[in-house]
Amino acid sequence: MTPAEILAQHGPREAMEYDVVVVGGGPGGLATAIRLKQLNAELSVVVLEKGSEPGAHILSGAVMDPRALSELLPDWKDRGAPLLQPVTGDEVLFLSETGTRATPAFLIPDCFHNEGNYVISLGAVSKWLAEQAEALGVEIFPGFTAAEVLTTDDGRVRGVATGNLGVGKNGQPHAGFQLGMELLGKYTVFAEGSRGHLGRQLISRFALDAGRDPQSYALGIKELWEVDARQARPGLVVHTAGWPMDEHTYGGGFLYHMEGNKVALGFVTGLDYQNPWLSPFEEMQRWKTHPAIRAHIEGGKRIGYGARSITAGGILSLPKLVFPGGMLVGCEAGTLNAARIKGSHAAIKTGMLAAEALVAALREGRSHDELMAYPAAFRASWLYDELQTSRNFKQWFKQGNTVGTLMTGIEQWLLPKVGLKRPPWTIHRKAADHTRLHAAAQVERIRYPKPDGRLTFDRLSSVFISNTNHAEDQPAHLTLKDAGVPTAINLPMYAGPESRYCPAAVYEYVDKGRGEELVINAQNCVHCKTCDIKDPTQNIVWVTPEGGGGPNYAGM
């Protein structure tokens, strides 16, 4: 049965009405909810979070700029916010296969300076923000997916419906079936994070990206290690460029020393890469073998793993933020500053700006209209100025890493020295990431070494420590528009890139006696959204699984 048939047979759905419905319990969504209640405690506000609890699906490096948090909750230190490790030093390294060249401190651009920032677990910060929101009276529903956008007859967004529970792989309701609910709001805020399932639909439906550069994405793969106390350097922040990426592939590493002898490290690969043989997961494993990286973690224990897409196009790719009945905040829109490798402060700030526009509209008795006060406030904010300063960052790297590094130095280091706050030029690009793959026969195959089980690992053992789980008997949330495309196009032309770009071993080609077929191991999915972004035919569509499924990150 289709969802529509299930609804027709088992409906109608129960409906709950609120002033504001927030989709997504990350920093942006929770900041929106907190600011709403700060400004008007009488407002009814609900937050839907698809993870088993707030923070369960949140993954980031992360180094946090506390500027926006200090505006939202000035007494965050007294409230016990888990910003526990101040940054104590920055290193920017350029790697060759065996060598290291450190950038002298006086040449490090401002965007890579982290004085006053904190090495954090963004999952822990999100969980703490949820506690602050609940203390103000915000209702939070963890384990519920927002599966459908609800609209009025004239197309205005009026809320969302949660997914049905207890539906088997065959599409039939079984014991324990529960029909989804409708959460209706005078306004609905979408804060799902990078490549949000509903946000993607809304951007298309309302043509919010008209006139913008195509969005650009990256895949961040992260591990958490526990190391010997003698290796620990709490507060040290390391960023790397160069090896193992080639000249025409964007990517770089991060390594952050946390409190408690823990090290968060990972590798970011631009999803505009051209070689279909490339595996972002394997590149991350290879990067750890570099002497400059292994020295920090060798002999330690890997205790966490995760992966997540990053919306990195910047302000030139930023869609229109509002539409009738709703708005986009944070990484749902793409407000991450790729040059600074930071997005949580931007998510919090956009959430606050959205909330302020919402309160003003609700005070006037308005609903379901387009709140242009929000993008106007964004354009007047410090965040807009910050993103304008970095607007060309990803565009320059499309022209090669040498050009990208040189122009980043000019725009982020030299221009401020001569009194220019932002570059006087703008660089645009036209190609979406999924269009960039070359045919497999046209490029050299990349062969990766086998993992050693001590420093480097395979994908299945990695997924295991992400605590990922999906109910076995549920419809696959990784769907194909056309089941014939993988073997007709992706396999012969691109050598089956799904089997390599996925960091969770979801996709594999298996010979079942009738030739190779694509097998989708949806239970492994860590909700990174890479397949939804990078599939060269755009045939894979990520939809919401049952609520609570997916990773359960701890300390990440």
C-alpha cells in the first residue's frame, strides 16, 4: 500500500495545532524555539526531532564560535553549557605523501584563527539546548520524522505530518501500526540540516534557488579517539590540506584535541569530485596514516564514527529563506561558512532572526504568509557580512587546489591587511556536484590498501560503532526513481560509484546469477545524504525512515 492508500483506509490523522512548528532538533531549530519563548512565553511551540533524542543524529567537527550562543543565552556558562575546552592553539598543515609543511602563524588567515572558540561535541550542545528549550515550555517530540509537508488549498505551508509507524517492507501495516500525526502551525520552520528531506522539496516547489549558484556539498567523515594522556594536547586545533587529495579534488582534514584525552578527527571531501573510483571513506583512512596525523592517535582506541553531508556553497548558493507559511534556517538553507569550517554559530543566529520575525508577525495576528522581515534581518546582520567575506571560497577551489589556496590567502589574509573587509570581485559557478563525474574508463583507477584494524578500518566495523539501527521490517528509505538505472547507466559508465561514495556500505553490486545487481543495505544508513547528492543520475532519493532509526552518536 502507498502512504496515500494507508491514509485513505486508516485516516483521518490526529491533528495538533501550534503557533509555530519547528522541524529539526539541531542548533538552528532549537535556537528558534528558545528565542520564540524568550520573546513570548505564551506561544505554543513544538520541535520534531527524527533522532531517538536531541543530539543523536548531530555530527560536526567541531570548533564552535560562541558569538551567537552568547546572544541567545548570555549566561550559558552558568547554565552548564558543554563548551568545556577552549582552543589553545592552531596549526594549518600542507601535506605531501610523507612530508609536512606548517604555515607560519603570521600567515594563517583570520578564518583559521580560533582564539575564543571551543572544541565541542555538537551533539552534546544540542542535547543541552533541548533542555533549555524544554525549561521554557517548548514541546520536543524525539523519534518522530517529519515525512510530509502539508499545505492549504492555495499552496501555503500549514504544517507537517509525521511518518506512519508499524509498516512492513511490503507496505502493509502490521501489529503495532500507528498512523502519523498532523502538526499544524501558523508558521513552520524547517531546520533539518544539510540536504533536508522536506527542505529539498520546498526549495524545488517554491523555486527558492532561482538565480542562485548551484548548491555545493561535501562529505565529512569523523572518528572519535581516546588516546594516552601523554599524547593529549587539549585545545589544539589542526587543519590539513594537500595529500591525499590531488590537485583537482577538494578536501582536507581536521583534528581537534578535546578534554578527557579525546581526539576528534576527520576528513572532508568535496562532492564535486570527478574520479568515480574515489572513496571518501578510504581517503579518510589513508589520511590517518600520514606521520603528522598518526602521531596524535597511534596506540589509542577508536570509540566513535559518523558521517554527514555539509552544505558548503555559501551565500552565492543560498536559497530564498522564506515562502508562504514557512522559512529555512541553518544548514537547511546552507549558512555554513566553509572558509571558517563552522556552521553552528550561523544556525543559531538564523534561528534567532527567524524567531524575531515570527513573533512580530504573530503579534499582528498574521499566519501562513511570507515573512520577508526574516531575510531582511539576515541581510542586516553580522552573519551576512561574515558570509559575504567568504563568498568566493568554494568557487576558487573549483579551479584547482593551487588556485584555491592562493586566492584564499589573498582574500582572507591580504585584503584585510590593506583594509578591505570583503573581496571586490565575485566568482560564480554553474555545475552541480552530481554532474562532475567522469566516465570510469577515462580516469585512473584508485586502489586502496586493506585496513590494519588498528589505525585504519573497514566500513562495516565503523558503522557498528556509530550505533546505527533501523527496524528490519520497514520500507526502505533509500528509494530509486527507476530500478533499472543503476545497472543500465551507473555500473557500465561510472563503475558503480554508489559502492564507493557511501561511507556506510549501504550500496553494493552483487552477482545473483543474472549479472550484477544493486543491493541496498538500508539498515546501515547513517543518514549522511551523500547518495541523494552525488548519484550522477539523481535516481536515488532519500526519504524518512521510521522515527528513531539511524545513528545514535555518543560524544560526537
